[in-house]
Amino acid sequence: RSYKPRTVQLTPLQMLSVVLLLCLAVSASGSSAYGECDSFTREKINEGYCPHRYQDTKGIWTIGIGFNMEKRGARTQMAECGGDFSDLYAGPNECLDTSNHTQTIPNSVAKCLFEKDMAMARQCGARLFGSSTWNRMPNAAKSAFSDMAYNIGCGGLGGFHTLMGYMKKGEWSKAAADMKGTMWCRQVKVRCTRDAACMSSA
């Protein structure tokens, strides 16, 4: 006897519930950007993209979109993303030279490494503010804050007490102005301007 699958008709309310559940699942995975400032496209501009290893301003060996090759667990993280750490670490210190393709990081690996690091950065807000406060904040503010966490680390961002105070009170314009007055802003310049714009639009 042949089997004929049964078609289930969902009401509009049921369909909306399914969509909301899917959105929550994506958000919980940490792989979905809050907004423009923590997106893959924006981070390629902020961090730059280097297919070979290079030393950043602090002398740390880096590759792809700001991936720290010297941090604890870097080799394991690279392997999880399908990259050959040893081969890439032995590569030339030259971002513009792509002639040696065996020592060039594939785009898929670079994006995977970015997503793993950014997923951690997106958790910083909940750690510093508490989940209930963080969840009530607009996505534009979360996006700017997550990019800052990606850039300077959650530990460093925890010292921005005035900024966090304004964010807790929902004073987004004041939070953006405070960002512009920091040493961090003078160091990263245009990146800060972009993040401040995200923050002020919240």
C-alpha cells in the first residue's frame, strides 16, 4: 500500500510563531549580526582582510579578518574551520602578495574564524550588563558594542564605565558622544565614527 504524506495547514498565527522560533534559534547561535556595525561586511572594512599572516600594531601575528594566531586555542579553532595552521603560520609576512596560494587562507576559513570570534564578542554585552538589561537594548546599540568587544576584548570594554552607564539609561546619543571622547576612538578613528553612528541611531 502506497503512503501519501499528509499536508498540514497552519493558521497565520501558527506561521508567525514558527518564524519567531526560527529567529530566536538563529539569535541564540550567536551567528546573526545585531546590525551593520558587527556584520561580516563591516568587519572586513574595520579590520582589513589579509590572506597571509601579518603582524598587527602590537606585533601579534594575525591573519584573515583580525584573527589572532598567537592566542590560546588558535590552532584548534583554525582546524575546526578547515585551515592548516602550520602552513599559514609559515607563510610570508605580506598582505598583498597572494602568489603563494598554498599559504593563503581560503575565504571560507577566514569567515568561519571571524564568526567564531564575533560570536564570543556578541556575548560580551550580556556578561557586562546582565542578560535582562542587554536583551532590552536596541539592536543598533548592541551592534556597536559588539564591534567594540571584537576590537578590544570584553575585558577591556568593561572599563568603559561612563559609556555603559549611558547605555543602561537608554541615552544613546550621550553614549555615542562618550565613545568619541575616548582614547580608543582616537586610536581607531573611522571605526569609532561608524560605531558611534550605530549607537546614536538606537
